[in-house]
Amino acid sequence: MPDETNGDTKEKIVKSDAEWRQELDPETYHITREAGTERAFTGKYAYTKDPGVYTCTCCGQPLFDSDTKYESGSGWPSFYQPIDADAVETHEDRAYGMVRTEVVCSRCDAHLGHVFPDGPEPTGLRFCMNSASLNLKKKD
Ligand code: FE
């Protein structure tokens, strides 16, 4: 048995497009599996201030704590850091003639949104997320 205590022991979730399409509603499928973007100011968490943990809508992995959510004015739920450094992964995204940094769930590769260097302290980062990629587990 290899010693995995120091490695990343999180199991990746890999499903076919057909499986995801079956599990997700069409809008959520488009955003999370085809890197879509919901229209600004329309997502269900754009203005939410309820305390809790935002999990991945595809696999349930915890992604962001409500304590790090802030009002960015962008019309999308915005956070200054992930709940855990391993919760998300980033990739360069050159779509639409822009160079942006895409943010995905580290467990199932769901597209979450993008991260920009214009956020508040302490990180200076703005994780600009789609509500459809998230599921708020409210604290009691
Ligand atoms: Fe996920």
C-alpha cells in the first residue's frame, strides 16, 4: 500500500457528458460542463448574505465560506478566497479574445467562474462565480 498521507488523496470524480446531462438541469449543465456564464444580477446567490458553506453543485465539495463573500457590484456572487487552497483549480482561459483565469472545482472539474486581481484584502482576489455552480448549505 502506498503511503498517501502526504499526497492528494481526494478522488477525482469523472463522469461522461451524457451522465452529467442526465443529472443536471440544462442551465446548470451549460454553465458547469460547458463553461457558460449566467447573466449578471440574475443568479440566485448574487445578493445572498445568509451564513453557510457554498458547495459544488455537481459534486458537493465545499468551495467557499459565506464569511469570504462580499458585494463586488459585478452582479455575480464574489468571494475573496476559497474555503481551502485545494478546493479549486485554475486554468488560463483565452476564450472571447480575453486572457482570464478560469476557476474549476478540483474534484469534478465543474466550471465555477473566473478569478480577477481586483478583490479586497486580505487576498486582493475576486472569485467571480456563477450561482448555478454553487449550492449554499446554510448554517443553523
Ligand atoms: Fe465539483
